[in-house]
Amino acid sequence: MPLRSVIAGCGGCLPAQVVTNEELAARHGLDTSDAWIRERSGITRRHLAGPGETAASMGAEAARRALARAGIAPEEVDAVIVATATPDSAFPATAVHIQRLLGVTRGFGFDVSAACTGFIYALAIADAMLRTGQARCALVIGTEVYSRILDWKDRGTCVLFGDGAGAVVLRAEEREDGRGILSTHLHADGRHADILHVEGTTGPLRMAGREVFKHAVMKLAAVVDEALAANGLARDAVDWLVPHQANIRIIEAMGRKLGLPPERVVVTVDRHANTSAASVPLALAEAVEDGRIRQGDLVLLEAIGGGLTWGAALLRF
Ligand code: ACO
């Protein structure tokens, strides 16, 4: 029987503080408007971390919720893989801080850096490790505190991001029902490193938005086709698109490309803004929690971010 990585549970965590577009503009004296931000990005508000909320604390809370949904105890976890571009310290890794907060003492833990594509990268690594027997039960987490690396005077970037964390519990299971991760597809092209980057280790973040937008539409369309072709599946086989939440216009373009009605595309960017590596697992957790995504559904995840990095994962939930 084939060994598959199956999502046993999902969870999300958002900071308590919610900041609307108007509040953000007033707080930082920005020359912008709610109408501009909504129209260009689809964002209406975001959650921003308070003093006690860190990449590790939010990641641990998202993981706790994912474990609870899966009915799995922290003692069973033998791998913690964390995607983050905003770790609380250079080392130890956010993964071991989360291990400690959860009481996980077995196996291994490390962080992955691939900006907004980080969760797809982390999922691909976890899947490969589970299927080759290096672990049995992995926590794959995306957690970000972009509010700490933004230039609050740069209206072209600071209005676009939010903080939060999402997690999945991935378990190696021998299955014949087709459930599990079917394939993952990773890409990077360092020639475009400058169009979206963080200066030094503490920021601020810099982005040539229009350039990134153009790459996003082309590269995401290509990687989605790559994932479907690798599995011999047509576009109409996809039940749910769970895209990276950077901009509603990019998300809608991807939905149209797949021929999916809007209600089959999971959207959180309006309420969360861009939470980078946390955006895909947060959106997945929301759609599983409210009953939209059900066992057996074919789910397509995709993301693009700094690097440029981009990728997709196709799974039967
Ligand atoms: N309020 C008002 N005006 C603004 C604002 C603002 N907040 N920000 C920029 N503008 C102005 C610009 O100065 C520019 O003015 P000009 O024409 O006088 O020069 C004008 O609005 C248009 O700016 P553009 O950047 O061309 O606007 P665009 O329609 O491209 O929207 C946006 C900008 C939302 C950033 C868009 O390009 C985008 O979403 N890009 C992709 C972002 C993305 O996908 N990132 C992915 C990953 S993120 C990661 O990895 C960390």
C-alpha cells in the first residue's frame, strides 16, 4: 500500500488586534484611503501582533488547534517544520521554540525560509520526509509577524500585510482511498531577488508591486498547470483552490484560469491581508473549520513570494 502524507488536522491563530484601513492610515499618517486599498488589493483590515504575540506563540497556538482537531497528542509529533520570514531570533529556530511551547521532545525541528511560498516549501519537505520514513507525524506551520519588518511610511507596502499563523498536522498513513498529498512543485529564480526583499535581517521590506504582480499571474498559472499535468488531472477536477492571499485580483485571475466559480476559491485576504507563509494554512484552516472543505475533496494550494519563489501542492483532503 502506498505511504501517503495525510492532513489529520488544521488550525489557525490571529492576533487579537484588528486594524481597519482607515485606522492604519490615521495611525501612521499615510496618504492613502480605504477605497484605494480595497480596490487595488481587496484588503479591508488586518490583524497585527501586540507586544506579547510572537512568531513562536502564534505558531504554537495554531499547532495546538490543529492537534486538537486531529485528536493527536503532542507526544506523537516527531517533526516540526516552520515556514517563516520573521523568526523571533536568528537561532534557535522558531520550530524549537514551538516544540518547547507544545511540550514536543521527540524527533527534529527546523525553519524554512521561502517568504510567502514558505508553507508550500515546508509542506513539500515534510511530505518527502514522511514518505521516506524519516518521521511519522509532522507539524507544518507558517507563522509571520510582518508588522515588525514593514516601513510604516511606505504606503505601497505597509497597507498590504498582516500577522498570523496557520498549521497542519501531517501523518504518514498507508492508504488506498487516494487521500493525502498527491504532488508538490517548487520553483525559485534568484534573478528576481531584488523586486521583493527585506533589507538586512531586520528590514524594512521593499517591493516593486507592479513587477511582482506580473510575475505572480504568469508563474502561478504555470505551476497550477504543472501540478494538474503531473497527476493527469483536468482543471475541472479541482474542488477547491486555496491560494496565497496577496491580492484579490491575483486570486480571482487564478480562479478564472481554473474555471472555478468564486465560491470554490477560499479568500481571506479581505480580512487578514497578506500574512505571507501563514496565508495558505490560515485559509485552509478556515475553510475546513466552517465545513466547506470536506474529506475526499481535491484541493490545490499555490503561492508566490520573495526570491522569487513559487510553488503548488495538490492533495486529496
Ligand atoms: N494609497 C494610495 N496610493 C498608493 C498606495 C496607497 N497605499 N500605494 C501606492 N500608491 C500609488 C503609487 O504611488 C502609484 O502612484 P503613481 O502612479 O503616481 O506613481 C499608484 O498608486 C499605482 O501604484 P502601483 O504600484 O502601480 O499600483 P498597483 O495597481 O500595481 O497595486 C499593489 C499595487 C497592490 C502592490 C499590486 O501591485 C500588488 O498586489 N502586487 C503584488 C503583490 C504580491 O503578490 N506580493 C506577493 C508576495 S508578498 C511576499 O512574498 C512577502
